[in-house]
Amino acid sequence: MNKFKELNEKEMSLVKKAGYVVEENKEYSEEDYEKCVNVICDYIMSHSKNEIPTIENEFSSALSKII
């Protein structure tokens, strides 16, 4: 099952914004999803201390579908 297909357009845009490239017809492994989560977490943590809660909130829906 491709968990990325569960993401709506906004969530997919956020994943791409974080720097993870999603390929259309690829079969993803659990390791791939873990890498994606790590990329998103790195992106969130790269922001200032004051911005992190807001950005984390933006990504929460996408992360819950990927994890």
C-alpha cells in the first residue's frame, strides 16, 4: 500500500516542501516512510524555536498518515 496516496494535495505539497521527493508509481517500503518522516522532522527542527510549534502543527496530519 502506498501511504502517500492517502495524502491530500496540501499534505503532499508540504512533504515536497520539506524536501522529500515522492515518485508516482513507486512501491514504498517502511524504511522509505521512515526516511520521509526523518526529512520532515529535520525540516521542522531547522526553524526557529518560535516557529516549530506552528510548522509541526501544519505537518501533523501528513505525518499521522505516513507513520
